[in-house]
Amino acid sequence: MDEQFTSNIQDDGDARKALAVLRQKRDQLSRDYAAGHLNAAQFNAMYRHYMEKSAIIEKILESNPESEVWRNVAVQGATAFLRERFEARPIYMVVFRRDERSPLLASGKLPQKAARQVHRLLTVIWQSNAWRTGMARKSLGDGMWLLLTIGENALTITVFFMQPSVLQVNKVRDLHADFERANRMALIRNVPAGRMVFPQRALFE
């Protein structure tokens, strides 16, 4: 994004056009967020970055319209860093067969506080008489978010650091659906986990 922005400014050489390009970048961020490509933290950090650039350029133009200093502000890119810095990343995953308390697969580690919350959630599910398919997400505090995906024969719990974007949520849902589809008979017949495939591993690869 910043590379294209820099090229636009260098080609034009107009500070007012630089401000217009920044406006376009903010509009694109809004569209990307609406489409689920960004989480809230990514959007806020990148939007703030573009707003700060705009404010500095406007102040330079107001105080010294003939100055070329605004060019240095315009070409300083950081959005790729911000996008990566605030992207949610999975830190823990566990998969259970329906009505079983021993996990089929577990990956990653959780702080003790978060682990207690995950255990409480599992206890509620195990004690419930109803098995409801679907997805749910919950903040665990300390920047961690839990995604619960329940299918017909299994459930997957995934914990992210930072709030996952819509696309990441959809990916977790699709991975669990693929897991149940690929292992349907194995799940029903209580086949050992060693004879199953786990698409969910792709989250950590």
C-alpha cells in the first residue's frame, strides 16, 4: 500500500494530491475492514497512521506552503508493519470428539488465567444435555480471544492473541467443517485420533 502511495506522490509532486491519496487510503481501509480483511486493531492503527500523515502535511502547508518537507512525511511507510503488528495470531487450539473429555488434538500453550476460562467453558458444554452446533467468540482478557466451533460430531476451540478478523473467523469455521467432513466415519466409530487428519493444523503452519 505504501509503495503505491509513494509512487503516486512522486509522480504528481502536489501536496494537495498527497492529501487526496491519503483520503483514498482511508476509504480503502474502511472497505477492507467491512470485507473482513482487517481486525479492529489493524484498522485503528493504520487509520491513525494515515490521519497523522494528513495532519502533519496540512500543518506544513499552512505554515510554509512553499516547503518541500511534506514529501518526507508522505513517503514514510509503516502500514505493512502495522498490519502485521496488529494481526491476530493463533496461540492455542484443542479438538474434542462429541461427548468425550480427552482431546483428540491440542496445540500451543495458554496462560493459566485463560486456561481456567477455557476449562470452565468446556465444563459447561460437557454438563449440558443439548449439543448445539455453531460458532461463538469471547474475549478472555489480556488481548486474547476464544473461538468455539461446534459441529455435528466434534468441537474446536481456538485462542487468538488479538481479535481475529472476519476472514480468520471464517477460516477457523471452514477448517473445522473440513475436519468433520474428512473424519465423519472415524468420529462416529470412535476411531483413534492417530488415524484422523486435522485441517486445523494449518492455523499453526
